[in-house]
Amino acid sequence: MLFGALGMAYRTSIDIHGMNAYEAEIALEDFLDLLDDDIQEVEVIHGYKSGTVLRDMVRSSFHHHRIKKKIISMNQGITVFLT
């Protein structure tokens, strides 16, 4: 978790490795539902070497009202949500 000048967190991450698409979608929904309003970025670590199901779900079909934008990282195993 990264902190701003006032000590408030503005970035966090969630690792969904090892989950199937359904489990990952539920985990992401719950995580975003409970996310503090100060958080501006969520780094989703989904991996890609074991297949692209999670990556494709996160980048394409997953939607949540807190996500303003998705940033595709240079690292194929990570997607960043701007909230």
C-alpha cells in the first residue's frame, strides 16, 4: 500500500492468482465494495503464464461502479483500476 503526503493510502492491490474466473469476480466485487474512498488505484495481480482467463476477465468483462478507468500494465500479469 502506498501513502500520500498526509499519510493516507491512495493505492492498494489484490492478488487473484489461483482463483477461477467466478471466484476472482466475487473477490474483486467484494474488495471494491469495501474499498476506502481515499483509494485511487487498485493493482490487480492476475498473472498470465498459467493462462489468460483471469487477465481477460479483469480487462474485458469485469465491470464495477467504482472503476473509472482500467490501465493495462507493461507487465502482462497486472491491470490497474483507477477508482
